[in-house]
Amino acid sequence: MNVRSWWLMTSVGLGILLNPLNSSMVSVAIPSLQKVFHLDFTGVSWIIFSFYIASAVAQPVMGKVSDLFGRRKIFLAGLVIAFAASLLAPLSPGFGWLIVFRIVQSIGTSMMVAVGMALVRVHITEKQATALSVLSIFLSGAAAIGPFIGGVLIHWWDWRAIFIVNIPFAAASFLLSWKTIPRDESPASAARGVSFRQWFHLIDAPGILLFTAGLVALLVGVLSAKSTGHISYRHVLLGLAGLAALGVFVRHELKTASPFIPLRTFASHREMTWVNVQFMLVNVLFYSLFFGLPSYLQLVRGISEFHTGILMLSLGLCSLAASPLAGRWIDKSGPRPALIVSALLMTFGSVWLVTLSRASPVIGVCLALAAFGISNGLNSVGMQTALFKSSPKEIIGVASGLFNTSRYLGTILSSLLIGIVMGGEFSFGGFRLLGIILTVIALSLVFMSWRRVDSAQL
């Protein structure tokens, strides 16, 4: 890549890191928020769930909007929105307002993640896997060090710092992006010069509303049941209403002339659909380990929070080290070999979790973390490259958005899986059962990587 491409990657990277940084950094602020706003854990957990839900919905929506109105405009607008939300959140008079600003922050950062991948697809035509490895460093690195940064900020200040820290990143990304991201070509804005009624149909507003209502209702119903610890009729009805809305959405998308999500295109490009399914399963595996292993270390092994954090940091460091190597490998050989190796590493790591005992050497934990960390670095680059290979250029925005929605669905499913396996309390037996389930999922990924991922092999 030339110098201009590297500056483009840096400006995009500084923007997209805000989404994973804020999704992981807030986890260490939960005790402080409980104390400040006088909430129980169920109530305060919505500071995390609201971000996940808003990101899952916003990323494909903003991808669609960028395909129509121009990717540079949407990326810069996302930076402004994220900057404003991060500035206003510390001034929240109550927890309800904090949730509102958190959702706005999620929408702004989602605009950048969905559009950032599309910008790479459009403006960097050589060594795309290498470019994606740079994005992966920003994404994976921010997610990995988020809890560490959050802990330091809260230790030296308070919960407001986890919002204020976003401001310099957003400002730097805006200044660089303004200069380095090429202006949108005039045909990029398909909505230019049309009436409001035509714009309404062009963007498929009914489809967006149905998708948003259905996914929000489904996720709120499921996550409400998880956070309260029991399933009520209200949770069931809300989840069923979400499924019904999504069913109506599918029917609408198949009939409309300008669908928000071109389901027929996805049907004709089956490998694109399988990439999203596989990416969701990858994140179920990764975040099940990310959420479950710290409890094993602290509750079963008696390791302190500080040393647990140090051990978990090795997961992110292995991922960061693997990403640039994955980029060069995938540029030469395509995504399929790297994804097969990644699936095998996750299988090894999952099996290793099953073998852990109450007195296993710490090196055994490090081996599992290294396996998952390296596989995450390979997956981050390999999956995005596979998506680019399988996605038509004209819908890359919405395809990138749905790809990232798969990430958040996998994260949510991992949290639900841990809750179902563990029940009301973490147990060593439940941890071993979790390892067995993850092994089964990892083996399925080996098969999918072998048969489905690289369209050239289909």
C-alpha cells in the first residue's frame, strides 16, 4: 500500500476502534454505576445490553444509508455524533439519560464500523487482506485492552472518564478523515434530486422500521429474561412479537423494488450468507471464553482480579500479533487456509478447556488463551476478506453492516449460552460442560471453513 492508503487506514482505524473500545471498556464501570445511580445488577446491565442492541441494528442500517448517500459523509457524521454523545454522557442527570447517550454513542460508532470496511473495499484495491489486518489491529486491540483502559481511568478518576476518553480519538479521526477519505463521487448519492416520497421508498423506510422493531423486540425480550433470571409471559410475548415483525420484514423485502437488505441477492450469493453464519459462531466461541474464563480463574482457581486481567490481556496480544501475519498470508493464499487453521486452533483451545482441573498449571490456561487469540487474529482478517470476495460492490455497505451485526449476535448468544449452562451460579462442572459445547461448535466451524468459506472452492 502507498502512503496515502496508510493514512486512510489510520484515519478509519481511529474511528472504528471507538465501537469495540466502548463495548468492552464499560464492563469495569458496572460497580461504580451501581453505586452512583443506586441500581441493582439487573438494572445497570442495560448499559451493556443497550449498546449491543443498538449496534446490532444500526450497523446494517447505516451501511445501507452509506450505499445511497455517500460513505465519506456518513463516516464523518458518525464521528460528530460519537463526539457529541461522549461529551454529553458525563453530564447525564440520571441513568435513563445515560442510556440514551449510550445508544446515541452506539449509533455514531456503528456508522464508522459499517462504513470503514466499505471504504477499504472501494478505495484500497491492492493487498486488501493487509489493509484488513490493520483494521483488525484497531478493532481487536481496542476490544482487548478496553477493560484495562477502563480500569485505569476509573481508578484515577471516575466512570465519566470512560466517555471523555473518546473525545481525542474522535477529533483526531475527524481531522485525518476530512483530508484522507476521498470525496464521494456524484453518482454515489442515488437519492440526490428526488422527492421525499421517492426517498422514502428508495431507502426502504418500511423495511428499516420492521427490521429495527423486530430485532429490538426479540433481543430485549431475550436479554430481559436473562438479566432477571426467569422467563415471564411478557418476555415470551415480546420475543414472539419480534419474530413476527422479522417475518413480515422478510416478506416485505422480497416484494419491494429497493429492499433495505437485498435478500434475493443474498440468496444468489450463498457464500455471503455462510460467511455471516460462520462469523456469528466464531464470536459465540470467542466471547464465551472471554466472559467465562475469568470466572473460572477467580472463583475456581482463586486468582485475583489484577492477575486475571493480566492473563486475559494475553488473549488480545496474541490476536494483535497474528493479525498482520494473517494479512500477508491471506493476500498470497486467500482466506480459506487461514480460516481452516483458525477453526482447528479453536477446537484445540476448546478441548483444552475441558481438560482443565482445579489445580491445572497456569500455563495450560495460557495455551488455551493463545489458541483463541491467534485464531481471533486469523478470523478477523479472513472473514472480512471472504466477505469482500463474496459481496457485490454495490451493496458492500449493507453487507458490512450485517457482518458486524453477526458479531454482536454472536456476543449476545455467548452470554445467553453461559447463563443457560451455569444456571444461577458459576460452577466448575458447568465450565467443563461449556468447554464441551464449544468443542462441538468449533468442529462445525472446521467443516464450514473446509466446505463453505472461499467462493473459489465452491
